[in-house]
Amino acid sequence: MLELLERPAAGRRDPTEFARFAHSWTARLRSSAYQLCRDWHLAQDLTQATLTRLYLSWGRAADSDNLSAYAHKVLLRVYLDHRRRRSNSETVTGTLREPVYTVSPELRLAMIDAVSRLPARDREIVLLRYFADHSVEQVADELGVPVTVVKSQTRRSLIKLRQMLRPDRAALFG
């Protein structure tokens, strides 16, 4: 009876009580997590996430009738949340092979020179679209012009660049 009176009120956190619980139950929770996912590293992550959630709701958890069942329920929910996330379905496919670009410095300088000869607005659009990798809508917002202007200016600028780079075209695009 005295235990009930001495217990902290619901919603309060008692760090020492939680620390005792975490110390005595971490191995069991990790073992249960491993049974769920069959991966020791993921089991450790799930256990840490479970303990974090338990700490955040320690007042409610400490007042439960069966703290072990409460902790395992939290663990199961953490595991299910992990399974629902898209990143869980990603797999490593092997070595990523980047293409080897063998562009000479002269061709790079020719490209920079050609872009610099474009009018200011055209140069801004080309640089934002192709070097900064912005969408048409993002470029239009940034420059304060309609989307149709960005599209038409981009088309015209690319035609101008092709004409300026005609002597180097085989080396650039071949």
C-alpha cells in the first residue's frame, strides 16, 4: 500500500527507475527484437528506439500493470513502423560504376566561353537549369518570369550554344 503512495504521479519521469528498468531489460528486448528481424544490428537499433519511446512516456509506462508486456508492445510497434518505412526496402545492388568522362580542358573552356557569350538572362536560365539542376518551375520562380518564358529561352539558348560549339561538336557530343 505504501508503494502506491510513494510512486510518482502519472506523467512524471523518474530517471533512476527508468535506468534500472533499462539496465535489466535491454538484453531481453534486444533478443526479442532479433527474433522479429533476424539482424543483430537492426535489433540493436530497434531496442534503442524502444527505450527512447519508453523514456518519453515513462510516467504512463511505469503505471502499467505489466511493464514487460508494455515494453514488448512498444518494441513491436517500433518494428512495424520500421517495416512500413520505404527505406527498409532498399537493397545494395553492388558496386556503383560512375562513367569516366574524358573531356579535355580545352573542351571545358570552350563550353564555358560559349555560355559566357549568351545574354545575361539566357545564361542565368541555362546555368540554373543544367548546372544547378533546377526544374523549369523553380527557375521561373527564382527569376520571376512565367514558365513559358523559361521554356522558350532555354530552347533558344541551347540552339545558340549548339551553333557556337559546332567546331567542337564531335569532341563534345561524339
